[in-house]
Amino acid sequence: MTTTFYRNKVRLLKNPRINILWRYWQEWHGRPVGNYSRLPGFIEQHAPGHSFVDIGCMWGVNGAYSFLAEKVGATSVKAVDVFGPTPDFELEKEKRCSDVEFILGDATQPETLAEIGVNDVVFCAGVLYHHPSPFDLLVALRRICGKVLILRTSTIPENRSLRNAAVYFPMLEASERRLWNLTSLGLMHQEGISGPFDPESGYGNWFWGLTPSCLAALLVTAGFQVDYRETEPFAQTFICTPTEIPFAHRLPGEFEAHEMARDISDLKLARPA
């Protein structure tokens, strides 16, 4: 798939009518097609009788998914975000006499992970592409996930000739960012895409456009098994279960480190690239 062909593919899928036709085509072939509106159903399916945590719970939803999990019978609910709680969240919590626990923190930080602890169900929607290191975030989600991960994130269309591809949005020229602008599909503002990358906006920026194959590979590397997925032209929904973590770098002790260094030198394994 040439660069020109791929760019044209992206442009076509940004056309609302082509986007709808693509969805019908996938459904006609029996492939599960995702939709943002399906997220409550996944919570209703997995949350009852289980502890639940919502990572990135505030932006645009004000803890709505956390309150839903509590409503359908989650045994405990934690709502985590890097800002908030919003007035809407606090008002809704008071109105419901809710026991949802809000945690202000970054889920990739050790102190926040310690406060969250392990929960049966981890829900994370609309967060991954806002993080400069998505693998680190998935590793963090793996650390707090006991049974099920419900993950939804924006992605970019698959590139069949370049599996596991991704695009890093910051520092792209305006003409390059235009390809990823989804105004035509109703997304009115994308920080770092609609305009230049803004360091002051922090996690508000869009950092990564991951292809579905890249996202699936990251999930497996972080220690998840993909059990179910729903595809959209510019988003993916995954239902995963935690598995044995296949990758982790272990820092050697001082004696072992010296032994390794000596062996590397003796075997002349280390050479400048």
C-alpha cells in the first residue's frame, strides 16, 4: 500500500457517507462494528458483582460510566482522572447518595496505582491516544486489572502493507495534521491536530495515531489477551483479560551487572550502530 494510496484511503473514510457504507459493508460480512454508544452495554455486562475502576472518568462525561457501574451492581467503584472532580460529578454524586470514590492522579504514577489497587474490571475510554507513552499506560492498566479490561480509543485506519504502524502527531506540519482532522465526522476540536501541539495543554493533546494492529500488539506485549474487539474506521473497542506479562526488564544486582558487562566486553557484542 503506497503512501498516496493510504492517504486516499484515510480521506475516503473521513467522508461521512463512505464511513457509513464502510460500516454496512463490515456488518454485512459479519464483522463486529463498534460504536461509542455501545460502551454502557459492556459495563452492564461486566461490572455487576465486581470491583470497577474508570481511568479517565471526567472529560465530557463527568463520571457517568462510574455511576453506571455502581447502578448495575459493581461492588466498589473508583473514578480516576488528572483533573476534577467537576461540579457536575459532585452534584450527581450527591443526588445519587453515591459511594463512588474519586481519585485525583495519573494512572501511570506509582503512588496513584497504589491508591487504585487491583480491581476486577478496568474501564478506559478516550484516554490512550492522549498519552505520550501508550505502552506505559497499558502496563499500568495491566497492574490494576484483575479480570477484564474494557478499552476504547481513537485509532487510525489499518495500513495492510505496514503492520503495527503508528503516527506521532506532535510537531507535524499543518498540511500533515490536516489528514488526521476528523471535523467531517463531527469531532470539532482535536488538541494538537486542529492546531499545533500545545505543551501547556498536557494530556489534552492528541499524541498517537495507532493502527489497530499496533494497538493489538501493544496490548499483548503489556500482558493482555484480546478476547473481543469491535472496529471502526477511526476507533477500536477491545475486551481483554490479563495474562502472564510477556515482557519486563529486570534490573540486575551490582555483582550480576558487572558479570554481564564483562561478558559483553569479552564477546565484543556491543558495537556502535
